Amino acid sequence: MLTFRLFQVFKQIIDSGSVTSASERLNLSQPTVSLQLKKLANEVGLPLVNNQQGKLVMTEAGEAVYQCAQEISASQHKLTTHIQALQGIEKGRLSIVVVTTAKYVIPPILSAFSQKHSGLDIEFKVRNRGQVIERLHQNKDDIYIFSHPPTSPSIVSIPFLQNNLLVIAPKDYQGPDNCNLSGLANQRFLVRENGSGTRKAIEIYCQNKDVSLNNTMLVESNEAIKLSVASGLGIAILSDHTLAQGEKESVKILNIEDFPLQSHWHAVTSADRPQNLACQAFLTFLSQLHSTIKTDLV
């Protein structure tokens, strides 16, 4: 018999990429998960996955089962949303996933919001941009926070807080200042990985202004970039929210034409995922941010 649990286990196997990871997330033993997978394949009458070079790859039948599992999960969420609406917002659940830089922005906002709705069950996760986009495509959460949201007709994006990017240098920096960005082109720039929101903003600006940064060094996190700049390794462009954490005096903010580069933080939701009352309330809270929470909180 095809059961909800079988579909749930299969979806978790595919989403997590392995039986081992699925067993950890489901809090089940690995043999139990393997048995559930085998049982589902027997019920369907066809293999659902193949192991190719250590990676699980869905068969055509597996893809059909996975699509069905997603639809079941969406229906379950719709039912939960409806029940929560009947119970009221204080009995609801809110899941938020943010890109790494936003981990400085959202906690104080969540704190102010949760004081108004103390009964809410709030889940807060921090992931890199690629992981957040993947979760968005899989409809795993209620709200996603980006500095540069992906472009898709299936999402709704709401700007809610200004995000300024500043050019910073070591405290004892003696290079070009009071200039445009092209005047710094030969300086070593410390940058995030491809796909990060800050790097994307810099690349768009450089493309529009025909600026080429000739000497870049990849650094894995904003915190590491800030510390590397302070130690004299190079200069960088970072969000003022990142700079607000810790000792701002450890770096020098350069006076560069067009900077601070202004953008906004965006709250993103999937048009295919029904919004529960908690999600609606938080989005409303964000839209009223200018009158409810001062910028210096973040």
C-alpha cells in the first residue's frame, strides 16, 4: 500500500541526497530508511533510484513518485495553514531562511516581531545564497531573505530595508581615496564566492560602469573579509550591516564616487506556497519596518 510515510521518506532521501542523510533528518536508522525505499519501489513495481558514482539519481518512475511526494507535501502544508488560520496566529509556525549576510539583519527584527507574537513557533536558518535558492525552489520555507533575489515569475519579492555597500581598507591605508572605483582597479580586492549577493551587486556595478578589478582574492565569508582587510591583506566592498558588527574602527571607509552603493534587503515568498497567518503577519511587519523598527537596531 502506498502510504504518506513512504512518500515522505522518499522525498527526504531525494532532498538530502542520500539514505544516510535522510535517516539523520528523519531520526530513523539507515536500515529502516533503506527498507522504506525498497518497500515503495516494490509498491510502484519499478526501480526509483540508481546509484551512479556514489550519487543517487532518480529513474523516470522515481521522478514521477517525487513529483507526487511534492504535491502531497504541498497539500499537507495547505491543510496546516488552514488549521492555523482557524486557531489564530499565536498557534502558528513561521520558517525563515536567510543568506549569510542577512544573519546580522533579521535577528533583531525577529526579536521585535516575536515580542508581539510570543506564541509563535519560529524556525530561523542561515544558508549561502545557492542553498537558499534551492530551498526556495523546493518550497521548503515560508520566507527567504536576499539582498539580490532571483528572478522568477513564481516568486514575490518585497524590499524592506536599505542595504548600503561601502568600500573599506586597512586603517593605515595610504592608497587612492576620494576617487571613483576605477581608481582602485589595481588594488587587491577581497571578494566572496561567485553567486553571493554582495559580489553580484559589485559585478553589476562594474559592468554598468565599465570597471575591471584586476586583482581579486576569494575569501569565504564576510567576517573573514573584514578581518583580512583589517590585517592589511587588501580592500573590499561590504554591507554596512556587516561592518556594524564588532570594531568598526579596525578598518577605514573610503570616500568613493557612487558609494555607498544602495540596494535593499528583500523578503521573498513562493507564489505556489499558501501563506499562513504567521507569514502574512511577518511580511506586514517588514513592510512597516520604517515606522516600527529603527535602522540602528540592525
